[in-house]
Amino acid sequence: MITGFDLFDKKHFFDKTDYNALEIEHGYSIPPILKTFFDTHAWKNLDFAELSFFFFPNLTYGDIYFHAHSIESMIQFALDTDDDDIIENKLIYLASGFKNIYIGTVGPQKDKILLDDSGDFIEIAENIFSFFLGITDNLLQTARTKEEYLAFKEQQGFEGEELTQEGEDWLKYKKK
């Protein structure tokens, strides 16, 4: 099972990013909590094209994929969009899936993890740390009880006999 923080290595104390230069170059003000995160965490060298994840407690967002693997590429990814809302709100790209996920940098959205719902930005996590606490690639192992697992599966659209079968499969999995 891979969880959110398994995607990162610890960064060496002296391996710092020049945020001032990044902010000047791109016209972004990077929030302190995001700077702290990327001063202490570096994306692992994984084949992210082969990996998909879930964000719980809300699984209705479907599979989540991480495409940008540095703060620089995350900003550039957002700048390369033709979506004026992204650029005007100075959002930083974080992930994609059913909807794109961004990090707020200014105003009331600062530090917030936001889901782009056709131009409406819905807060899904307080900050990048709480977002990665909720990332997993395995719902079977993440769920602590059958009820919790079934609640996850209901969010994904399972119902009736299919949902009942999922619960039975989860119990068999946990007995192994």
C-alpha cells in the first residue's frame, strides 16, 4: 500500500529551493506552508504514469494522478492552462483525475487544496499536509471496518448486490 507521504523522500536540510526567484519569475506568491512542505519533501523517482490514488474521506473525485513532480513544474503546469480562473486566482496545479486539483496561493484560498468543479473551486483539504494524509492507493487496506469500506464504495457509486459483494470481499481480504 502506498500512502501520500510514501510518494516523497525527506529532503536534505541544505537542499533548498530559491522561492524568491520562482515568485519573481512566475508572478506567484508561494504560501509559507507550501514552501515548508517542499523544503522538507522531494518527490520520489517513481513511475507516476503507472500509479493512481484515491483521496479519502471523499472518493467521489475518482482516481487521482500526479503529473508534476517539482514546485517549478506545478506552477508551470498551471501557467500553461488556457483557463483564466486558474491564472487569475494564481492557483498551483497539484493533481488531476475526475477534476483537476490545485493549491490556493492568495486570499481566503491561500494554502487550501481546491478541486476545480467547472470554475467553482471547492476546498477538499485545509493544506498540502492534510491532503497527502488522505492519499492512498489501496482502499482495502485503508478501511478500518467493513462499514467504513462500504461507505468508501458507496461514494464510488456501488449499490445493492454489488455493494454487498464488495463488503464480503473486504471481509475475506481482512481474514488473510
